[in-house]
Amino acid sequence: MEIKSTEKVAGGTLKRVEHASESTKTKMVFSIFIPGSALGAPSKTGWPVIYWLSGLTCDDTNFSQKSGAFQYAANQGVAIVVPDTSPRGTEVPNDEAYDFGQGAGFYVNATQAPFSKNYNMYDYIVNELPALVEKEFHVSPILKSINGHSMGGHGALIIAIKNPDKYISVSAFAPICNPTQCPWGQKAFQGYLGSVDAGAEYDATILISKKKSPYDSILIDQGLDDQFLAQQLKPEAFKEACAKVGQGLRLRMQSGYTHSYYFIASFIEDHIKFHADKLRNKTIALAQVAKPIQTPKTSQGVGKPITCRAMVAFAFNEPLQCRNVIVDPPKAGEVRVKVICNALCHTDVYTWSGSDPEGLLPAILGHEAGAIVESVGPGVTSVSIGDHIVPGYTPQCSETDCIFCSSHKTNLCPKIRSTQGQGVMPDGTSRFKLEDGTPIYHFMGISSFSEYTVLAEISCAKISPAYPLEKACLFGCGVSTGLGAVLNTTKVEPGSSVAVFGLGAVGLAVVQAAKMVGAGRIIGIDVNPEKEVIGQAFGITDFVNPNDDPNTPIQKRIVEMTTWGCDYTYDCTGNTKVMRAALECAHRGWGVSCVIGVAASGQEISTRPFQLVTGRKWMGTAFGGFKTRTDVPKLVDKALNGELPGIEKYITHVLHGVTSWNDAIHILESGECLRCVVIY
């Protein structure tokens, strides 16, 4: 196998590969797109994958260069494999016509000389190619779907129908649905198989008429202005056959579209989402039946102290130290958890650096975690041993007499705020101590730079075990904060203009949410020019670097770009001067500016009162207004069902082992990191 070329596209990698094929007795070429992800494949079995089969005269480059599919595949976290349409070479039999021979393998196994030696595209697509990509590129042997166009649509349909155990879903663009009844198919079957009748086993209409497939629905898009529709494609025959056997079919006849790649590019997003949803559902089903990786239902540590490793901050702005710590069992209303992974947030570094006047040492930092319940204290009812949870630094007591939890206006439950700020549990004591008995402070009520930690029950969001904790941990702070600022705090309307100051993880989450709700223009502002490309991947339409014109206030530049300013603006920097700039470029009369970034202690914000008198509103948000125990599980469910895709794009670095936290801090300080996830 030889990698012929490598291109970066949509944050992922497109490789063009050549290899010797046993099926065709030639060298074959295919392209493979793998999404960019620091975590790697979202499934333990490998990348969910869509196989694309191209039409007559095409090779792998047509789809790669013309379809526009890779950004959509990256957003959905699926790989795409694009093989050639036939064997090629001077020794391979050919025909002068475009619809037979090289470029027109028709996805059959030829039985007639001289084609039988090389033209075995069915075996190549079904068996040989998947085996190769599964071995070399960590593509899943289980999570496979298939799609194609014209001759490739024919190939996708017959391969899926004949191999329902190998594919999760199937779709097609303008497929040759009934090839034994059209000139293209008749010519191919006569030449490759010896007779048209022999082609019945490669005719989707005939195959489906014999037996309903296990696919709940087959998706087909067909252009009504397709010049080949009546004579060659015959979707009505396939539709009739599906109806007779009760086969689910979504046949969408698209007015004005022809047989071209313009047609494919117009609807490829729908097809990728169609397959991604099916593949995601299969992933969830596999996770539910797989052997759990969680703590056993009976824990040997229940009721006893646990000794584990933790990274302890003993002095501000000095390296964390790995120490053995004793983690006491949970008391009433408390939960002890095994931390599986943790993402580093700027708030952790803010306290570690000594900038936080409330910072207490020695302490165990960390608060964006994914964990599994190890044991529970008396009175705990909302979580059980073995549950997957995301800790929340904003608790939710949900008590009927809590006016904060009872109100839809806020998520700021004060139930344990005072003790949490003092670095202790609700009873005023710590659950951490060194082996010599020295107590260690808790941090933000979480302290997840430890292999085990103790939480208040009201800080535990129980989530679906089907979603990887390495991604779920991001919902513990930054990503949720950015999403909620748009969805909950400011409630951005479709068509609105948005400006986001600071394109870190929080700012990009604001961008993602603004795009989700249909914002018309999303302006990203950052002093790092590399954030332009990153921002575009999340949805910005414009990028402005304040350093490009340092003599002009950034708020003036944004107002000039938009005439009156933006409908919604967000500060995600924690810089009070930027907060002012964000307000002053909000739209005259109705603009809303939201403060998300946390400023250093003692800092104050200011502006001319006239900015508010003329209709602008200044507001702030904590954790995006999400209530931890109610809303975080919903965010995870949305990520699972595809409503909130691409969470892995925030993860730019992955480290392993609790001792990696000093390295993680250096990575975050480099400015090249959105989120670094440490897996214990």
C-alpha cells in the first residue's frame, strides 16, 4: 500500500491510496477521509464510515473535488471511503464506449472472458477494500453505510440489499434502479455476465421485489430534469417493488436538478446526516449491550477511605506535585466518584497562577470532569454506584423552598455556595488529606485532578453511559457556558447578527450555538490570526483581528462593518476593556451584550451611560444559565442523537495519566489549545 497524496480538509485528512488488489489483479486507487479528532475514533470499533460509489467514467477524485461532502462528514464524525469505479491499466480489457470497460465496472463480478480476470468490483467493494481500510485506518467493520450516484447508486443499492449484515444504511443519488430493463445495464450484463438474465442478481428492483430488506428506510434523491431519468434510471420501478414488499423508501423527486455533481452537492448534507444518524443509533445500541467499563456494582471501597494519586497545588504558579492522597468515604448527601477524564479550563489555571484572591492552598484543582460513581453516602437517591456523571460547579438542589432552583430565570443555586467557596464540603470539612494527615482543600466543589473525589449529590449530573466521558466532560463548564449564553441567556433569533470576542473554547461554543439557531452573520474577533480558520470550522462568517488596525477601536470597526452594530455581542476574554468594546458595538436601539469571561479580582467595567440610554442591554451569564442536574443530561442526549454534533472538535490535545497536568497547563498557556483532555 502506498499513500499517493495527503490533503488537509475540513479539519480532517484526505488520503489517496494505491494498493495491489487480489480481486482485480491490478493496482487499485481509493481515497479516504478521516475527520480530525484528538480523541481518535468515536467508537471502540473504529470510525463510522460511509462508502461512496461513483458513476460512469468517474474515479475517486470526482467525488472528492466536487461533492463538498467532507465538511459535513467532519461535523458528523464519520469517515468516507471513495473507491475507483473499475480496474485500470494497459493490460486491463477496455472498450471505446464510455459505458463499458474501464470507468464502468458496474460493481459486478464478471464471468465472461476477457473481463473475468479483472472486473470483480463486487468482491472488491464488499470484501477486499473494507478489510484493508479497517486494518490500516481504524475504520469500523461494524458501523458501515453505503451511498452512490448513478452506476454507483446501483452498486450501493444491490450491495446493501445483498449484504444486510454488513451495512447499517443505504442511500443513492439518481441510481440505475432496474438495470436489466435499461440500455446501460443490458450492455454491461451482456458483456460482463454473458446475458441480461444473468444480471438479475445485480438488479436492485428484482432483488427487493423478492424480499424486504432489514433497512427501515432507503433514501433516494432523483432530479426531475435528469436527462437519463426515463430511459436509464427507472426509479418508479424500484418504488413499485418496494411498495409491494413493504420496504421503507424515501424517494425525493427534486425539481430542476439534472444528473450532475451540482445535484449531488445540493443534497449530500442530507445523505451524510441520514447515514450518521443511523450509525449513531447503532453505536448507542452497541454501547448498551457491551460489557460495561464502569465500577462494579459492589465496590470494595464502600465506606472506607481510598488512597489514590492526585496532583496537588502547594504553591501558586509552581508545578503541581503528584502525591498519594487519602479520599474519605462520602457522608450524608455526598457521592464518591472515580474520575475517568478531565478537561483543563482557564479557570483552573487562573487559580493556580495566584490571580484568584479566593484561591486556597494546598488544593486539588480541576472541575471539567467525566466520572463514574464509586459509592454514595446516606440519603443519596439521584445517583447509584456505576452511574456515569458530569460534576457541576453550579449545584442544583431542586428543593421546593429554593427560589433559585424553582425559577426559570436563573441557575445560581446558593445551597452550598458558601462552603464551596471555602474549599470544603457542606459540613465544613475536607474529604482529602495527605498520608501525614494534612488536610487538602477542595476546588469549585469538584477537585478532579485526583483519581477519586467526593462531590455533593446536588452537583452530580447523571448522563447516558452511551456517550464517551472523554467528550461529556466538556459539558462541565466551558462548552456549556458558551452554548447557554446563546440559547438561554440572550436567546438569539434566526437571522440575527452576532459578534464574538475571543475564539477559545467558550467563544467557539457561542459561535456553534449561534449557527445552530440560524444567526445570519457571525463575526469572530481574536488577536490570534490562526483562529480564523478554526472559527470558520465552527461557523463564523467574518474574522477581525484587532491588531490589524490598532489605531481604530475594535468597536468602531465592527459598527462600520454592520452600519449600526450587531444584534448580540459576547465577551469571552475576561478583559474589561473588551467587555466595553463588546457593549459599544451592540446594535443601537436593541443590541444585547453578554459578559461571559471572568475578569481578574477587583476589576470594574465602565462605559458611558449614553450607551445604555440608547437601547443597549448589558448582561452576564454563569454556566450559560444551564441547571446542572436537569440540563447537562439533555445536552449529552442531544450530542448522542446528532442535534449537537462536533463536540470532539473542541479537543485539540489528549494526554494520559493523572500526572500529566503540568504538561496540560503548558499546552494551554501556549495558545494553541482549545481543550486538553487528560484520561486517567
